Amino acid sequence: MTASRYTFLDGIRGLAAIFVVTRHTTDLWEFSFFRSYLAVDLFFILSGFVIANAYEEKLSSKSISTKSFIIIRLIRLYPIYLLSLLICSILYLANITDTQNSSGTTSNLILSIALATAMLPSKIPGSPSLFPMNGPYWSLFFELIINLVYAAIRPILSRNILVALIAIFGILVSGASLLRGDLDVGHTWGTGSIAAGFSRAGFGVFLGVFIFRNIDSFAMRFQRIKFPWIATILAIGILASPSFGRLDPIIDIISVIAIFPMLLIVASQGKSSKAEKILTTLGSASYPIYVLHLPLGLIFSSYLKEQGIQIAPTSGIIFLIILIPIALASEKIYDIPVRKWLINKFIKNNPHHSSHPQKIKQEESVNLN
């Protein structure tokens, strides 16, 4: 994956992450974008596309093992994840220490922290979230499971099997949307919710793989669309769209199954020398933004409340202005060096994977989750 080929995908991923921020920091904005939860489905599709781009050939030729692939994916996600978990843990434990003396509650939090350290869900009384320490972790959990499934079955993942998986997961995602009334599901405890979260990840990742495998054919069909910015505009339009009542589940299904794939195909064909730096910067910041925004938003919101400052939505804009540089700095100063060290330590005997920081960024740029 070249640094310049998929710049519009970087931009879309970054913008989607910003929509997630507005969803989880509504007190800073005093409004929210109803359909911003679909950013996660966009992340899943983008992730499948880029992972296939980086690892399809290597997994197929067995030049990289399933074990090495999973280690690489964990290394891609874990350093920034651990940083965000550390911040969340400090915030939650400090809150318990200051406001309660319940050893049971403290014990639950410590257990939750321990499980979250292993990227596993946990239960805290009063919280329905799979990851009460930091809600957005749920998508990383399901994506890693699907990544493992993808790597394990890659040797037999023919076109027919891939299409069958996409169809099955697509039916499950559609059913979840119709039953709930929208696709804002998968992040809480409950059999239906967990099944929906798994299905959203499975559909998105495998659809992304399918699009990558057939990108040349798809590009020919969409070659008349010479304006890749239309994909960015369309993504913003969907994520910013309001509720339409009973039509919401249908809109969500159409967006995820039809519009997002077309959006990805169009965006993957676009190049913009003028906006390349902005787009790639948004892409680089997207994952740190995704896992850091909630605890940092809590700190910023608490500070404003203590000072008696109420300037929403200006406070939300200020938070983004602060958050994006923090995200970029955390990636450059902490994430990439740590990942380089981990790759050298655990994948050092693999000649097919470079430990160069830029190569690491290019090969594994999408999570997102």
C-alpha cells in the first residue's frame, strides 16, 4: 500500500472518527449527529480493504502465519489502546476513591481493568457496556475476532465462500437493524447485541476483503465518476443525517450494504496532491482519536464545569483542536516507536514484514475501528 494511493480513504476514516467524538462528547456540543454510529461500520469495511491489501498475498502464500498475523494486528492496536486504558483507569479509580468507599465497586473496577488489559469485555453493575472502561473498545474486540477468523480460513477463502459469508453476515446485520430500529447495536451485553456486534464486524471486514480482491473490476464500472470528493461528501451526509423514524433501519441497511461499499470504491480511485497532507493527517490521527477521545473528553468537560464555562458548541471545536494534535503526537512519539520495537522483538525472523515505521504505518493504517 503506497502512501499516496488511498489518501481519500485516510480522509474519510479521519472524518468518521470525528463524528464518533461528537457522539460521545455531546455535553461539549449540545447536539449530536443521529447516524454517527454508522462510522463503526465504515471503519470495519475500510479495515477489511486495507488488511487484504497488506496481507492477502502473504497469508495465501503462507509467507506469514496466522499466529504472526494476529501478533502484528495486536501490535498495531495495543500501544495506543494501553495508553487510553491507563488514562481511563486512573480516572475511574480516582472517582471511586473520592466518592465511594465500596470495596466491592473498587474490586469490580480492578477486574474490569484487568480484563480490558487483555482486550476482553467485562461487567460492572449499573453499566450495560461490554467495555465500561472505554465504550469504543467493543469494535476493536469484534474486529480482532474477525481478523483471526479471516487469517485462519484464508487458505480456503474462495470467492464463493467469501460471498456466502458476506451474505450471511449481511442478513444478520439487516435483521439486527430491523429488530432494533437502527444499527446502533453491538456494544452492550446481551445475546442479541453481541451477535449484532460480531455480525457488523464480520460483514464489514469480509466485504472490505471482497472489494479489494475485485477493485480493478469495480474501478472500471465506476470510472465515469471523476470526482472522488463525492465519496467524502456522501460519507459526511450519511453520518450527519437525522433520524427518519420508521425509515431508520432501512436507511442504515442501505448505507452499510450499498452506499458505503460504493463510497469506498470511488474514494480508492482518487488522488489529491493539494489535499494529500490534510487527508493523510486525518487518517493518521483517526485511531488515536477513536480510543483517546472519551477519557480526554471527560477531563476537558470536567475542567469546563469546574470553571463554570458553558460555551457549547465552541467547547467541542476547541476540544477537537486540542485532541487532534495530541492524537498525532501520541502516534509519532509513542505509538510508532513502540510498534517498531515490538515488531523487531516478535516478528524479527519474518523477512516479509518491514520494521520501518513508515512501512508499518502504510501496511496497517486502518483500524478503526
